Amino acid sequence: MPTLTALVTVYHGNNPDHLRQALESVAAQTRPAEEILIVRDGPVPEEIAEVVSGFLERTPTARQLELPVNRGLGPASQSALDEIDTDYFARLDADDLAEPERFAVQLEFLAAHPEIDVLGTAMSEFTDDDPTTVTGVRTLPEDHAAIARYARINTPVNHPSVMLRTSAVRRAGGYRDVHFMEDYDLWARMLTNGARFHNLPEPLTRFRTGDDMFARRTGRGMFTAERRMQRNLVDYGLVGPVRAVLNLGIRTLYRALPPQLLRATYRKLFHRGG
């Protein structure tokens, strides 16, 4: 049977209650992970430290990797990858929730499709204070060919939902420090390295949305990050220079939309049924 690590990275900006819910959803899987690895990315407030320590005390399969300084999602994830020795690892953000059957369904699919290296899912979105009320279902292309085409304009896998073959991630060079876009950068390198992708249509992850989500996507530094990402796509051979400039313009205009129009456009682009 394949082995699995569940990976959650934590930093000082996380909400302790949200983190507690996320960790509990990992521990409640019908097919538990062999290991739950929590990466503490630099110093955290006492409330977060207490959530992590309490979870470690209650969960024999959980352990913590402490980084002395905050390094960001990419380097923190790479530090975890250096520690993982299971066949697969599953990601979950510290403010999202995994449905109880998520790991079981993903591992069953991977067993039936051994050619797949990266397996994402759709995500049920909910507002900050109510995980039980779904406000939309975020979907992405399902089969590898459609995913490869979509990757030329946008990240093709929902990172909080993904399960990955550890060896394939390492072959592509692992996570890198690409601010705001560590996952997109990894998918691009894996695609050009021959990895095979698939997205399940079932929403097996619950994704927390709210004003903070849109603020992060439109905030300061996004243009610089976007420009670097487009250069990376050219360097990896996923797009040409002209397409990269077009992508930069389209994605920058999208982020510049007024908040109400931005939300409406987001729903049209990503929610099931438009």
C-alpha cells in the first residue's frame, strides 16, 4: 500500500481557531496519513504554538518541523519535502478543511491511475465564520491535456487540495521561493518535466474565502510577483515571450478590477456552472 504524509505549514499570521479546525480535519480522515508534518515557519504567537503543541500531544502520527525564521511558503514547503519519506504527500492550508474521505478517494484514484503524479480536487468555498455553508464550488480542468493548456494562463491545480507523488516533485526541483506563486511555479516545472496531472470534480477540500483572500491577490507586490512568474514560464518553455506579455496584461487588469466586479468575475471564471 502507498504511504502518505499530510503537510501543513504554519506561520505567525494564521488564525489559531482556523488552524485547529484544519488540523482536526486532517486527523479525522477515514484513511489516515502515516504521518502529519506541521512546519512552523518561524516564530509564532503563543496561541498558535498552543494549538500545535496540543495537537501533537493528542496525535501520535504528528510531528513538527520548526524553522528559526519565517522563510515563506516556498522555502518552508521545501524544508518539509526534505523530510518526507512517504510515496505521496497531501497539502492543506492552515485555514482550510479536508473532507473526511479526501485522502481515501485520492489514494484510490492514484492506485487505479499509476501514471498520475499530481492529483487535485474541486473545492467548496465558505466564508470565514461558517464552514458549513457553501458559497460556491471552485473547479479547474480535469484531464491532463486540458490542465496543460490551462497552465499557460493560470495555475491549474488547487494547491490546498493536492496530493503529489514525492519522487516526481523532487525530480522537478521541489518548491522554490517564488513569492505568492510557489505552487504555480512548481506545476509549471513539473509539466515541462513530464509529470502527469489530473483534477477530480468532487469538492474534497473546503476553502475559506473572504476579504483577506482578495486582498492578498490584489495587494502590494503582486505585479512584481506576476512579472517574475511570467518570466519563469518563458524560461521553462511553457509559453513564449509574446504570450507572457499578454498574460501579464490580462492578469494585471483582472486584479485591478473594482472589488465588486472582481468578485463577480472570480465567480464567473471559477465557480461550477459559471
